[in-house]
Amino acid sequence: MAYQLKDLQYQKAAIDPKKMLENLKKDLKIRPSVGIWYFTPGGGRFHDRFVKEASIPERLKMAEDLAKIGVTGIEAHYPDEVNEDNLHLYQQLEKNAGIKLIGVPFSHFFHARFEFGSLSNPDPAVRKVAKDIAVKGLQLVQAAGAGAAISWPGMDGYRYIHGKPYMQMWDWFESSMAEALDEVPGVRVAIEPKGYEPAPNNIYRTTAEGVLACQRIEAKLKNPKNVELLKKGMTLMGLNPEIGHVKMSFEMLPAAYAMCMMEGRLAHTHWNSQPDGNYDQDNNVGMVNFPETEALLYTLWAHGYDEYFGIDINPENMPVQKAVEINVKAIQKLKERVARLPHEKILACHLDPANHRGELEEILIQNW
């Protein structure tokens, strides 16, 4: 299937509360995707793996069964999990089970060569390796007709703060990304911000920093095709906020995701659960901070979100099929709960709070 850059400008329309109500009267499509990296989770810093490792073909065979519970998308890192040599296996998965390769994160963090970062590495030779991965990853997204590449710069950032050349760090990363985009024009990249881990301080700690990075990268684009797309209002740099990463930085979920949509940049979402701060836990959806997760789904629905719901978990203690089933059920349950709410009354509480004192609390209590 040929690659098509999806127009995300629809997301901006819900700046009008009337549009929010219109969206809430429509059905919210829940299209779950899964990440092949957690099908057989590896060990952690303090313990060995709990399950036997499986090859990529074995994991793709496991994925076929997930179609029964509604999974329609799969994500895999380039080049470690998906590449030119095994892309046909993912295409076969789509033929067999209707599960399409929809997201391709760059492998910019695991290998020792990225000890001091990838696209922001002080060594130009390492930056070139990272850029080459980005270019080839974008080409694979194009060849596969996937939705977007994903950039989680896990090792880019810093440990100590005194004298850090922050602007140089950002410029190295963003210039390299822009060059990669210009080599493969018309393909979208979604940045996934995170406060920390594995870098002690990641290069883009918050959603707002990710938004600013997107703006700066697009400003550097020179390829005529990219420039023309930007003139039409298309976004080539989007975001893929993950619930766990957003909460690690003490952000409010619905506000962070709405910020991305206000700019037409919410290219994808990753779902799990996480307490504020703490290490990156990748708990099952809704198991921690259920009310805020429900508020997030409410906001996405009201703002017309029409992309995938990427389940990004770490099922160390249960079979991956069971874990994915639990998470799909959790998202569907959130949808059912939100559907029961009196949206007009709730919106009135926000738009005219002086005349609706205590009513929002009553509504929410009644719907516990």
C-alpha cells in the first residue's frame, strides 16, 4: 500500500466547544495497536527475563491471535525488529490477520554506540549513523504504507546540568532530523517526549518541549515537497505522547494531549498507566490513576481523535495475549463510561462556572 500523509488539521476544529459536542455524538473508533518489543519482555536492570525470548517470526505468529480481540495495528523498531529483509513478514501478517504495520520507531537508544545520544551525539560520526537509521526508517515507513515513524530519543539528553550546551544539543538533534525528513519528503515523524530514563534527563522532557521541537524542525525543512506540504497546513512533525511518560513529568494527561491536537500534531498515542514521577512502569491501562485516564479518553473523543490507540505495556508477569486483552477491555470500558455522561451539562459547568457551582462534582459522583 502506498504511503499517504494523513491530514491532521481536523484536530484543530475542536477549539470550538460546539465542535466538541458534535464529536461526542459520533462514535469513537478504538483501533488498538501493539508493540512487538514487549511480546517476550527482556530482563531489567535488577533481574533476568521471566519468559523465554521469541524470534520475530514467532512473535508475529503470536500477533495473529490478537486480531480476535480487535487489534488492527502493530509497531516495530527499525532496523532491529522490522527492516528491509523481514518487511514481507509484516505484510503477511496483514494478509493473514488484518493487523497492519502502523508505526516504526527508530532504534536510537539500545545499542552501545548511542551511549551519549543519537541525533544529538557530540560525535558527528555517531550522529551520521543515527541519521542513516532515520532515513532508512522513513523509507521503510513509505514502502510499508505505515502511518508514521516514531522518534523516542531515550539516550539523548544529559546527566549533569552545569555548562551543558543545551542549544547545541537541540540544534544537532533537530538539524539531523530535518535532513532525514528532507531526504525522504512527505513522511511524518512523531516525537515521543519523556522526562528521564534511560538518559538521566531526556532531551525533550515534556509535551510542550516536544511541540517546540516539532516547530523548530519543520522550520529547518528545505525540500520543496516538504515546504509545499507545510504551506498547505500539513504537519510533518507530530507527537506520540505516552501516558506513562507524561505522568513521569507530572503533567495532566488530557491537557497534554489536547495541546498536541490544538496544533494538529497528535499523530499517535501510547497507552498504559503510571503514577506521577517514579520509574517508567508501563502498567496496564487504568490500573493506576483511572479517573485521569478516563478524562484523557473523554478529551480525545471530544476533540475528534481518529488515530490508533497504541498499547505500550511491559507484561512481565502474564502472557502477552492476556495482557493485550485486558488493555483492550480497559479502553473499551473507558469509552462506555464516557458515553454515559451528560456532555452538554458538563460543558456548561466549564463555560459558565458561576451558575453551575457543584454540579460537575454531582455529575461525576452519580456516574461512579
